[in-house]
Amino acid sequence: KIGELEIVNYLHKKGIDTARQEIIEGLTTSPKYISPKYFYDQAGSELFEAITKLDEYYPTRCEMEILSTLVNQLDISLYDLDIIELGSGDSSKIKTLIGPIPPHILSTINYYPVDISQSAITKSIEDIIQLHNFNSITGIVTDFLHSFDYMPRRRHRLFCFLGSTIGNLSTVEAKDFMQKIGEVMDGGDALLLGADMVKDITVLERAYNDDKGVTAAFNKNILKVVNRHVDASFEISDFEHWAFYNKDEQRIEMHLKAQKDINVQLRAANQVIRLKKGETIHSENSHKFTVNQLEALGHNGGMQIKKVFSDDKGWFSLAYYIK
Ligand code: AVJ
């Protein structure tokens, strides 16, 4: 039996103008930046999947190791549960999480993947429906920061925000996010939050500077996405990938560094921007956390950590919060 299946898109109407405005804003301010959510077009999503398989990129492997034996250690009833996965991407994480759940229980669970990419949601649902007999699957296409109005409310819920996507947010945005999710949660609901932990700088920097240059290609691909959104004239070969650990801010920063003086047309804004040789466009922050910080994050949303699950090396954690 294949359950109900639906995809709702809350993005397409206002999303396109907002994206254009947001990108122009970031490129015409100083220092220049592009939001990391624009990495994930089709090519970018594929490059990210390739990153997750690199020797140097440990977070996905560590998280999967934890996820594979986790579900029975959560003290939440799996019967009639709604699982809401914010930033679901490909379906690999949820598949690993639900692996140990027997079919007669899974068939009472509703799954709600939420992602900004319609193609990612479609692909992951097609994938998951082959193998797993959820009661229903409802894909929600929207920016996870604005997804809270579209949440199901009738049954008890497990919110999942995996992959250390929270690391992309600024400290203030992460607080806001936890506060918002805390407002949506009722007693009996739970949150599973994936977070990459502070560790040796060499390990961190290698993970974002792989030998094959996949991360470099992923970083540069964002310029192609920007070219389409704002009809711009970025040449990828004019830029170099630059990633390093900023210890004070406790984060990996990724930038694109201009290799020479460049003029770039932003036709959608009827503007030309100038970059000096060596000037950078900041494309991503990837914050690293301590257990104390994960606890503090929960308190922003009135939540308590029930347990922190970590891999053998303690490199990645899944914090389990209840309200
Ligand atoms: C998907 C945001 C968790 O920050 O490690 C991987 C994205 N950037 N390599 C991360 C990413 C460069 C990734 N997140």
C-alpha cells in the first residue's frame, strides 16, 4: 500500500523576487556576500552529495553512524507520529533514522519533508516511497525559516533539523529559529538537532579543502546560480575557493576570492559591481558547537536537552530536545 502523497509549494509566488532582491543586496554591500541557500540548484545539490562521500568530509558519515541506531533510544511513541524534517535535502538521513522501525509502526507515521528545492523534494519522495511504507508523505517546498505556518498540528510530532544546517545561521538567526520552533512545539513534541562540534582545526579545515576540489567546485557553482537569478556576468575562472576556520567566531568561512580586478554586470539591477584583486565574496558560515551551546540554544525555545548522542570521536552530535 502506498500512502497519500502530496507536494505543496509555498515558494514559487513570492520566492523569485525575494531571491533576486536578496542577492543584489548582498553583492552591492561591503563586504560582499551570497546566502548559502543558493548553493543548492541541481548541480549544487549533486556536488554537495559528492562532498558527503569525500574522505575529508566527516560530518555526514559521523551523523549517519549516530542516526542508524538512534530511533529506539528516543523516548517518544512512534505510533501515529508526525515526522517533520526541516531542510530534508536528499532522503538519506531520514531513511537511516527510520531503518529500525518495523513496517506495522511505520505505516502509522506521517512524514513531512520541508525543503527549499522542489526538485530535491520530488526526488527524495520518489526514492523513499519505493522502500518505505509511511502512512502519508507530504512534501513542503519552502524556506525552512518560514515553514512554521505550514506545520501539521493534530498529532504528536518529531521535528528533525539534521546535517548541521543550523551551522549556516548566524548566532542571532539560530536563536530566533530555536525560539520559533519552541513556540510551535507542544508538550509531547520533540526536536532532533544535528550539530557539528568544535574540534581540531586541521580536521575542520581539511573537510572544506578537499584534495579533489569538490568543495571548490561547490563553492564556485553558486556564481552560476547567481548569474541566472540576477542575469549577472560572473566568470567562475576569475575566482578562487577560500575556506578557513575562524576561531573567534567558531566557524568555517567559505569565500570566493577575486583573482584580478573585475567588473560584473548585474543586469537585473541595471548595475555594474567592481571587485578588486583579492576581494572576497562571503558565501557560507558553518558554525561549530559545544554541548553547552546546544543546551543554551534549547533554552531559547523553552526546551530541555533530554540527551546528546555523539559518534565515537565526538565530532558530531544529535541533540534531543523536549518541551
Ligand atoms: C550542509 C551546511 C552542513 O556546512 O558543512 C559542505 C555545507 N559547505 N561543504 C556544511 C558545506 C561546504 C554543509 N552544510
